[in-house]
Amino acid sequence: MRQKTISIVTDQILALDKKDRLVVAVDGVDGSGKSCFARELVAALREKTDRVILLASIDGFHNPRVTRYRKGKDSPIGFFQDSYNYLVLKEKLLEPFISGDAEFHLQAFDHKTDTAVSNRRRTLESNAILVFEGIFLHRTELVEHWDYSIFLEVDFATTYKRMSDRDGCVPDPADPSNERYYQGQKHYLQTCSPRKRANLVIDNSDFEHAYIEGITLNQACQATSASARRQH
């Protein structure tokens, strides 16, 4: 089922009535599987088109640590408002990429070393596609930059279990140690309504059986078969 879902998404992106550069957003809360889904989508796009496909992440556009925690290390609003530098993201990547500028940055900041990155420029063909993954991507200041956007739907109990297995955090979302991130992401869901703003909502609760909400398995199989016929 997952491969069929990826195939349908790939076909929809390539069918967009736009010949120049495209930007595709993969959004979801922490632990929803954004990075894995984005990598698989990039691989599928590369199989189906000769266009240059790039992958970038919101993690390459963090604010410096002093800015991220200026409202306090436990502040949910601080997490939502101050984690990322959206001005730099737009100026260094999204706007020059979309306009066809020859120079843009796939990353501007390394949050692990808390230092700026200044040498990540790429020159590409005019019809390249950028897959951009991360949290908070359906914020008002970003949505106009996406030609196509996906929201991965996964409940918090599942995402925190995944992050507990991966990172060692407490698996209970309501635990005080998770206050900043859990409440910050709940605030995002409540104020930005990413499910409504996305072009597509995908239930990614089960990695192997990710499915597009509103599409049955039979419809997914039919869409994949139709796509395969068009390729031959």
C-alpha cells in the first residue's frame, strides 16, 4: 500500500500544469515520518522523470540557540514562534529557487554546531523540483511558496512512541518533559489547520500501509495501474 501511495503522489506532482521549478512540502508533527516519506518521494520522482530532484529540510534553517530559547527552554509558544528563521528560508532558498535564480542555499544554519552555513549553493536546470520536509510548513508565511503540499496525519501517542524508540524521550506526550514540543505542535495544529491547507492528507500511522485519506485501496490500485499504462 505504501508504494502505491507514493506512486499516486508522484503522479500528481508530475501532472501539475507548470513547466518551471516546483516546490513540494512534506509536513507533519515530529515523529510522523516526514524525512522517510520525503526521501521515498524523491526516489520515486527520480525514477519517473529526468528532471533534477532536490531534497531539503526545515532543519537547515534553524534560528541560533539564543533566539530559539529566548522565551524559555520549556515554552511551547517559543518553540512554535522562534525555532526557525523563515525570512532566511525564503530569501536564501525558496524565493531564488522558485524564480529560477542560479544560486540558492539548501541549508543556511547548522543547529548542532549553532553556526551559519554559507557555502551550500547549487546551479540547476530551470525545471528542477524541490521536496522540502519539516514541521510547521503550513504556517501562513510559508503556504504560498508550495506548488503542492502534503500533511502526514499521525496521532501523538504514535509519534511519541516512535520518538521514544528513536531518541529516548518519554513516550507519554503529556509528560512535563514534553511540554514545549507537544503543546507547541498542538498550537500549530489549532492555529494553522494544516489538514485543510494541504493538497493531500496521508495517514502515516502504519509505515507499511500509509494511505491517502479519502481514497480506498481499490481506487489506489486503479490509479497506479493507469499511471503505469501512461508510462508505456
